[in-house]
Amino acid sequence: MKQFIRNSVPFLMAILFCFTIMACESNFRDVQKMGFAEFSPSGDADFINLKYTDSGRITANLISPKMLDYATVEYPFTEFPKGIHLTLFDKNGKETYIDAKYAITHKTTNIIDLQENVKISNQSGNVLETEQLFYDQKNEWFFTEKKFKFNSPKGVSYGEGIDFSKDFKKVNSKKISGEIQSEKKL
């Protein structure tokens, strides 16, 4: 009998080890699924054309080949991994155009983060190009700390760090170089 028990112990240990491994594997897969579900988009759309309105007036038109909505995460956001074309309309019908190869909107802060070949222009001939630009939707204000190129009817300037209103009427720049015509006469 002692011989049988000695021979059975390694066999029972092997079986117990297999059950333990299988139980851990099952737990590990459950944990992976929980993490995956948390960052899976709750909405997924292709070729979107969204029009935003305020009091019956169109204020913006967003066009994108791909939109992923993460509305169920702790800090909800919407991602545009294939870029956007956004047209903003002011109260007088003047348009501002924004193009970027990647964008993400943060729902709690109402900030849009535009990245990769960002270009913003308007009907007055102002064009700003940079690699990253933030847009504060509530205040209708753009800002970046990245390098930029700004073309306007007054001239071309280059710099690092700029913030400005949606209509380019108020522009604050930091490190700037280039030739710009001044409205003030000396």
C-alpha cells in the first residue's frame, strides 16, 4: 500500500498543478476581457458628416472618415484616427476651416486636440500651419506651444507658441520671426 501511495503522490501533484494552471489561465482571460471592454469604443462610425446647430443656425460641420466614441470610460472622449475636416461658422456666416490628420475631443473639458499637419484658414486669407493645435470650444480659442507658420495678408511669420481667436482678430504669439506689416504709423 505504501508503494501505491508513493507512486500516486507525484501523479496527484501533477493533476493538482494542471487544475491550478487552468484556473489561473481562466482568471487571466477574464482580467484581459475586463480591460479590453473598458477601452472598447461604445460607438464606431465610418464616413461621418455631422452638423452642429445652435438656435437653428449651423455653427460647425465636421467631416471624418472614422470616428470612435469612448463615452463609457471615466474621462469620455471621441477619437478621429483618420483625421478631420471641420468648418466653423460665426454669427455673420464667415467660415473658418480646420484640417488635421488626427483629432481627439475631450468631453469633460470641451477641448479638441488636433495633431499632424494641422492647417487652419479663413475667408480673409489667414492660414496657420502647425503639428499640434488645441481648440477650446467654449471660448472659441486656439492655442499651441509647438512651432508654427502663419500666413496673413500682412505677411508671413514663424514662431513657437501662439494663441488666437477663431476669427484671427486677436493673436498672441511668443517666439516669432518674419516680416509683418504694422497698422500703426510711427
